[in-house]
Amino acid sequence: MSREVWSAAQALAVAFTLVANLSRGFPLVSLAALAVAGLLYRAWTKAGRPRGIRNVAAEAEIE
């Protein structure tokens, strides 16, 4: 499975979970999960959007 397909499947799973939680009456839990996802995305973009653990280790050695 390609990375794009895998990423899309993961995004779909997260979206489904958020919608399911909102529909069941757990909006605070859903919003907290969304906030955590936002913080992780921000950390990822600040790190230069590394593509994988192999690249992260290589980039850390360069710096």
C-alpha cells in the first residue's frame, strides 16, 4: 500500500472517530482529540515534515 493511500486511510479513520464521538454526545472528547492532532501537526511542521524515522535520524546527525 502506498504512503498516500495509507495516509488517506488514517485520515478517514480519524474523521470517522471524530464524527462518531460527536454524534454520540462526546463533543469535548472529540475536540480534545482534534486539539492533540493539531498540536502534533504543528510539531511535525516545525520539524520540517520528516518523512520517516530513518530520515529523522539522518537529519539529526547532520545538525
